[in-house]
Amino acid sequence: MYDFDILVIGSGPSGQKAAIAATKLGRRVGVVDRRTMIGGVCINTGTIPSKTLREAVLYLTGLSQRDMYGQSYRVKEDVTMDDLSARTQHVISKQIDVIRSQLARNRVHVINGTARFTDPHAVTVDDGTGHESKYTAEKIIIAAGTRPARPDSVAFDDRMIIDSDGVLNLHKIPRSMVVVGAGVIGIEYASMFAALGTKVTVVERRTRMLEFVDLEIIEALKYHLRDLSVTFRFGEEVAKVEQHQGGAIATLVSGKRIAADTVMYSAGRQGVASELNLDAAGLQGDNRGRIKVDEHFRTDAPHIYAVGDVIGFPALASTSMEQGRMAAYHACDEPVHALNELQPIGIYTIPEISFVGKTEDELTDQQVPFEVGIARYRELARGQITGDSHGMLKLLVAPGDRTLLGVHVFGTGATELVHIGQAVMGCGGSIDYLVDAVFNYPTLAESYKVAALDAVNKMRHIDRLHG
């Protein structure tokens, strides 16, 4: 007899959903995680803290209201890190309570500590005090997550030279900051600190940021961030960072030197596979600490599954949750649909970005014809009411059957709005549905009708000229 039918290593979004799905199917389930990390990186240092920080920044700086009340408008004149962390810690503690309650309500046995394999069906858990316990399971789901990647050449001190996890531990809002890396996390934090008045310089070795995002949306974001005094150094790399008299100097390979109070590295994420003693289970991770899986999230050991960030792209909380549920279903021999290809991407910059489906560049490369329909927030009553003059929604439409090929949103509520387009695409609907639909007025959702009419009018004009 095993101690558990299914043992889950990690209680983040993927692990939590896997555990609850398995227990709903009548299995004996255990979850291993450190007492201080219930909810995983997502709740404690990643997604939830950063998004809460963003909301606190938007509220306290009054940034979204300045179109109406002037550029000097502030809710609080001198915003401090204590102001930001108070709201963040409140949300974190509430979310941890919710997760603990869900696990307890579903009779999932929580084991506090860090796990490592001792054989293919057993792990040893160290509770942090030197005490170890062994647990066995018929099937094991690895949902151990990632940590920020730290280049060996950089002397992190978690005060002036930090990674993304160190942002919440800053004692004060820096007057200047260098963000190394223009990926999702780097650009999100760059926009937040820029909104707080920090002079931000973003250094990125590639020639553009967020290459998977629609180029027009990226240009709009860059324009907005430059308006907040963000400086971009594309095609540049940081050669070294040195501490100097209460600050740091970043020297670029090109010879440029940038002085800043804080340097934040956003160099991607590193999986924690190396900490699990995978050899004992007959497994191994790659050089980024990630684990290879098949379409059912099984590893090379058929009774061991891996889900979430530890398996790599797309490494989103939303997709990780679904991976966890699907892995649990497969482990329990329960039928489950394949992961839907229509997965929305949300980027919580200021303003936020969200999209689903294809970009213009992808469709052009694939030689797929498309028409574009655009609605700008400044032309919507709700856009004027909310004070967002930058926002826009863009629809990419197939001229033949008029189906949606992509939906791209920039501005207030983008991560919420995108789901309307996702639903239409998922149901195989055409933009005729959006043209004929009645939306509440005034709303930002009305942008779908405006953009759909824009696309229809363009296609009608082409048809008229053609024939």
C-alpha cells in the first residue's frame, strides 16, 4: 500500500488544481510545499504580488486620472514602499487563506517541507528543522515551479542589485533604476516604477521587446512608456554592475555607463528540477532546470507527471492550472480534452496588454490574407469616462468567412476584454455576430462592435471596387 494515490510536489496554481482535481475523483492526495510558500511562487513572490503592486501604483499615483485632473494629480503625494507592500501583503495573506481552505475542504493532506526523490515512488520531505519524513505514492505530479535566473557574474545583494523577487523587499522607491531584460516581468516592473516617478532605463540585447506581441501594440506601449520617461537601450548588453556610494553603475558592452539607485535583473526563470534529486526517479532536467513531458504531461517515467512553469513555455498561471487539472485526470484514467490552442496572453504593464490568436506578422509570414478593424478608447464614451485616451482594440479578420484570426487589446481592462473575442473565436463565430450584438452602453466592451464595423466597412469597400 502506498501512503497516497497521488502525491503533488508544489502548491502553486498547477499543483493546487491537480490536487483538488484528483481528490474530486476520489483519490487519496497529498501536497508537499514549504509552510511559507503555500500557493507557490504565484501567490507569494510572483503573479499576485506584482499585480497587486500594479493596482496600488495605479491608485496611489492617480495616473489613470491625469487626463482629466492634470499631470500633477496624485491621490497620495509621497508614495512609499510601505504603502505599496501593505496592500500587497493583505492580498497575499487573503489568498493563502483561500488556498488553505480549499485544500482542507477537499481533504487534501498538506505536508510542510521540501521534497526530493529517494526512489521512483517515494520522496523524503525535510520540514526545515532537520526532521525528515518519507512518503510513497502510486503516482506523483511535479509542480515545483521556478525561481528567477541569476547570472553567476552578477553580485546580487538584494538591496541595490536585485532580481524580480527582491522588488517587494526594497526599503524605498528608487529615484533611478536599470532593468536588465525587456521580457514580460522586466517590462511590467519598468512600467510600474516609471509610473511612480522613477527614472527607468531598460537594457535589452534583442532589437525589440516582447517579440511575440503584435508590433502595433508594442509601438503603442513604447510610446506610452517613453512618455513616462523610460529610456530603452535595445541591442545592448550589460557587461558588469558595480556598487558605488549608495548606488550602482551598469557598464554596457558598448562602453556606455548608467548610474542608478537600483539594478533589477529580469533574466528569465530557472526551473528547480535540480533540487528534486530526479536521478533517484530515473529522470533528469535540462540546463534551465526544466522537465520534458509528453502531450499528457507524463515524464519519461510514466507514473510521474510534471506541470506548470517547471516544464517551460508558456509558464503562465492560467495555463498551468489547466495543465495540473489535465495531468490529474490522466493520472486517474479520467477522459479529458486536449489543451485548447486558443490561450489568451495577459501582460500587466501600464497600460496592460492582452491578446489571443495570431499577430499581423504571423499571418503575413504564413501568407494568410486578413483585414484589420480598430476601435480606439478615446472614441468611446467609457474611454472618456475612465480617462484612458491611449487604449485600443484591434481585430484581425479573415475576408472570406469573416472569422476572427486574432484579437489584440491595449489599455484599461485589456486582460478582461480579450475573453469576449476568445469566446467568439472558440465557438467559430464571425464578426457578423459582433456587428449585430447589442453591448451595454457606455462600456469598453462596445469596442468590439466599433472594431467589427470598421473591418466590415473596409471589406465592403474592397468588394465594391473589385466588382
